[in-house]
Amino acid sequence: MTATHPVTRFAPSPSGHLHVGGARTALFSWAFAKGRGGKFIIRIEDTDQKRSSDAASVGFLKDLEWLGIRWDEGPEYTAPDGSRVGGGPNGSYFQSERLEIYNRYCQKLIDEGKAYEAWDSAEELEAMRKEATAQKVAFRYRFRGPVSAEDRARFIAEGRQAVVRFRSGEVAVTIKDEVLGDATLPAGEVDDFVIRKKDGFPTYHFAVVVDDELMGVTHVLRAQEHFTNTAKHMLLQDALGFRRPVYGHLSIIKNPDDSKMSKRDKDKVLRKAVKEKGLATPPAGTVTAEEWARWIGDDNVQLDLEGAIRLAEALKVQLPEINVDDFRRSGYLPEVLCNFLALNGWSPGHDIEKFDNEFLKERFGLDRVMKTPAKFDRVKLLAFNTDAITGMKPEDFARRCREHARQFRADFLARLDDARFALLMTACQERSKTLDDPFKSNGFLLVADGALAFSDDKNVRKALGIGAAPEAGPTGLAHLRAMRGVLAGISEWTQAALEAAATDYSNAHAGGKIGALAQPLRIAVSGSTVSPPIWDTLVLVGRESALARIDRCVAWASELR
Ligand code: GLU
């Protein structure tokens, strides 16, 4: 491939979930290559044995695939539609499976005198650091002279292990960056950094340089935090006789209050809610007493995702989405998330805001990538998502909600037969902002009739006519009692039959005001004054449950004063 056919890569370290910042890096890298007839590679940087996990690698791939970002080379993956992605001539695409390659290049540098073994113990390094601090200079490790064969043998006998350090030479390095602009690190700034760790694994710096060369990477787009690392990479490239990719570093995505978008934000929201509610113990079925105690006792402790979700549900708060999977769980559409992420750091100009990945691919270039951090505007994202849902064909909305339910709301699929599931979708599309809304706001459908809680609030009391003056005429509660009989007698439990029966009743007893009985019915079957259209709601709940719920509501409301 020549420079006109760029090769880009996304190289996550799989230590958790794919953060939206990472997703944007992947999206830009993909768009850059694919819009120019090039190739996009995924490489899993799992050389940090402590932090990497296989589950996380698979999670990253799943998230990317869901976003519609497909890779030409990389880990093999079977998408939910059965299509296969990945593989390729430059594998393995897991760095942990490439040790032999790194060792070969590392040895080459040692043989050429460009790298050396360093046997310092942790205590010795610490002493050097302290010494530098005492002299008020930054600690930079430099070559400390050759190690004799005897010393080497002694170190090995003592069980010491060596790292390999790169002899960086005290030269100035100019980092060339197509996004942020160039910057020069003065001579002496880069130390003799480690390229192979004691465990035999390469460091990030070494592996990234070797792999970018061997995989033919021409353009590297990555997070801004790697900007100064680029100096190390450039020195290594020169020492190894490698080509130099074009670099572009992407500024981070921030919260509107300028803080970093971090998974800790979820704990922050939960801690605030716990404090406001003055909770001393965890709500039942959320987290264990031990987890709670550890979490409450230390602001740095984070709850695991499942626990955090259960606690958020119990506290009725919305967890801020941070990772791609969070947005997916909340019912955002992948194409909307991609559109929105692209706008957080790039713009096509001409006030164009709505576009798809194809458009991005055609238009994306480094010249319009923003240098300054973008602020993640959740309100705008939700508005984008709402627009997309409103504009969707009903059958598409239903299909996508079903897919969502399969992943995250299986209890609705178990509870509702196909016809009622379809009805829930048509009843909800208009008011839904996310694919999760039809489920999130209709939990009453899952509750056992005997366990439905009626909300004792102002609107409910008003609709039922609790405490209303007798001269005001029949109360909502009275209509509910009467409607119980009407509904029990109708032959077909369909919207049309229900509406016709209710209309007859309201003409005869409620002055034609159907709301006077619709609201009490809604409260009875759903527990509150908000639900899908009432006749749909009654059909969704079903005859038997509806009648049982009305009986319970009448009994409950009769006790209210
Ligand atoms: N594994 C690095 C990270 O996740 C990749 C940096 C790079 O793209 O060079 O930050």
C-alpha cells in the first residue's frame, strides 16, 4: 500500500470497556483509511498482563462492531448477523502472542549497542530517584556503564531480572503532528526508557513501534495523552530503521463542567443520591452489605457495573453513560452515537450536523479535527436520538426494540406475546427518546397484579377524587368501581371494544368526559397517571390482570382520606 492508500489502526489496551473517547479514535481512524481506499486494522495491546483480560478484548470488538466500525485486519470475530470480520496476513493481532517478534528486534538493538540490559533493583531505582529529587532535577535514567560478566552472573544467581533499556542519546526530537501542530522536546528530555520489562514482555513504546512498522501503518490517530510518547517512538523508529507514520493526536472529550468523562462519574451520581436520601444501608437486592461498606467508606472505590445499575434503579437515578456499552444499554442508536462522537472533535463545515458513517468516511480529514477538548452535550445527543427514533419506520422501531430487549430487557419478551410486544412498540414510538424507553417507563407490565404499587401523589388523588366535595358529582373512584362492572361484561378485550364501552358509559354517567374514567383506569392498571394510551394499556395488561388490578386499586383508594 502506498501513501495514497493509508493504513490506520486502533490499538486498545483491553482493561475495561470501550470508552467513548476510544470509540471516537476508532471511528476517525476507520473513516480516514476507508475514505481513501485504505485499510483499517485492530490490534489488541495486551502486554500489560495485570490489566488485560480476554473478556475485555471481546467486549471491545463487540462494541466496535455494534457501532458499525468494521476492521479489515485484526482479531477474528463473528458478528451477530453471522458475518466474519478480522484475520489477515500480519497476525497475531494480540500483542501478547507476538513476543518472539519483539524479542528479535530487541536483540537487534542490543547487538548494535542501541539498547542494554539494566539490572537495577527497585530499591536502587528508588535511591536514584531520591537523589535526583534532593538535587532538584528531574530523574532521567541514563546508561550506567557496562556490566561485567561476573556481575551479570551474580545478578542472575541472586535471582535478579534485567529490563532492557533503550539508549536514547541526548538529542532534541521534533514531534510532527497533523492535528496539534509540531513541538520540539529539547535534548536530554527523553531518558533511557525501558523497552522490555522484567517479565519478558515489551513495553507499550516498543511494541507499538514494531507493530506499526510490520503492519504497514501509515497514519496513527490516537489520544492526546500519547503526544509526548511520540518522541520515544520516533527515536526507536530511527534506531530500527523503520518508516515513520503520520501522527495526529486527538484531544479528549470532557463533561460540560470541564471534568474528564470517567467511569467514576457513575459513582458520583450514586453517592449524591445516597446522601440526599440519607440512606445508611443498601436498598434490598442491590449490593451486599460488605460492598456497600467498602464503597461508602472510600470515595475511590467503584461499584461494579451490575451493582451500580441495580442501585441506580433502586434510587431512581440515571447513571451517566461513559462507555459505548452504557449508551447501548440506555437505548442509543449506534448510528446516532457515531454521528455525535464525530461532531465532538470534527466538523464537516457548512453547518452540517446530521450525517452517517458513509458521509463521515467521504469527508473526514485531519484538517478539520479540533485541537481543543470537546464538551460532551448529553442533551443534544438525546435530541439527536429522539429525532432518529421519531423518523423511523414503525417496523424498524419494533425490530430494533426487540433486538434491544433481547440484550437488556429479556423479561419483557418473556412476559408479552408477539402481538402485545408489537402493540407496546406502536403505542410507545411517539414518546420514545431511546430504544429503552418503552421498557424503562412501563415496568408495571412486569409486576405481579398483587404487587403493583399505586403512587399516592397529588395527580393520583385528584384523578380519583379523594377528598372531593360530594356536590362535585361522582368521583374518579366511583367511575372506577362502575367501570369494573362494564369491563367485566364486554365480550372482546380489544381497544375498539374497550373504547366503545367506555364511551357509552361516559356519555351516560360522566357527561361525555372520557378522561374522568380513563385516568382512574390508568392508575388502577399501571399504578400512576402516566402510561401509553389507555386502551392500548388495558390490552397490554390483559383482561384478567386489569380486573384484578382495578379491584386492588378500589380497595386501596377507598382507604385514602
Ligand atoms: N494501547 C494504547 C492505548 O490504549 C494505544 C496507543 C496508540 O494508539 O498508540 O492508549
